Amino acid sequence: MSRIGIMGGSFDPVHVGHLITASLVYELRGLEKIIFIPCRQSPHKLEEAPTDSIHRMEMVKLAIEGDSRFSVSDFEINGQQISYTIDTVKHFKQRYDQLDLIIGYDNLLVFDKWKDPGELMRLVNVVALRRKTDNLSIPTHKYFSMATIVESPFIDVSSSNIRERIREGLSIRYMVPEKTIEYIKRNSLYGTKE
């Protein structure tokens, strides 16, 4: 029976940290593939308006192009205004028997605040990526022990930092795949100019 990984997020923009951790989980969990799922609007980032979903979707496509381990889905960006993981999981459970929901350790710490966390735990294997720098002393909730925690390399790259570097005219080479950088420039995203 095949196991599929699903990895959601804003991907605004997608960067090497996303790709490296996805590669790691793919190998450690023996997955058939990992599906990247750009969200339309994260319920945890309602104060932030993400870049147009068409651009975020295209950037992920370019970043994973030619890598058979990865694919991308437009399920959330074509769905409701706010993207809830439970709806996405129910959709993919109709196609796949076993799902690994790949999240960051910071998300696991607040997993009890997610929509229908108990149902999520019943439907998927929650795989949380923990870095050596994550705060391990924060009290946990009842779902914490149900998750699989995977040690992840520390990659000091974030989408917000990349956007800031672009606004400041600094290089993002080696932080973002080359084809994605070209797309950002071509579409004048984050304040870039061709």
C-alpha cells in the first residue's frame, strides 16, 4: 500500500528549505511522492495577504520541475477563501489510502487550535519537522504524542526573509531555485524589476 506525503503552505515564495526538508521526509518515510499544496489563504495568517495564488502555484511548479518525487496540487487555491487542512485531507483520502501530513514543529505546538485536530489525527500520519533550534520546553497537548517527529536540518531560510532581501535589492541566489528566481524577476514579484 502506497503512502503519499502532503505538504501545505503559502510558498510565498517556495525556497530550498521546503525542498530539502521534503526530500528528507520522502526518504525517511519511504513515500511514493510528496504533493505540495499552496494554500489560498492560511487561517493562521489572516492579517497577511499572500501573493496571487497563480504566481505561488507557478513558482512551486518550476521549483520541482523534473523531480518525479514531487508534484503540486491546486486544490486549495481553487477552493474556499480560507484553506483548512481537514478539507484538504478529506479530499486526498478519497484518492490515497495512507497520507503523511508534513508540518513544521511550530505547527505541531499549536495543533490543538487547528480545525478538527482529532479528526485529522484519525485520517493521517502527522509528521512534524523539528530542528535542533526549536524550543522543546513548551508544554504539549494531547495530540503531541500521536505525531511522528522527524529531526530536520537547520536551514536558515524563510519566505519572509527572501521577500525582504528582494525588496532591499539583495541576492536570493542559492536560497530559491534558479527557475523560480527567473519567474520572480519576469513577473516583478516582491518589488523586483526585470
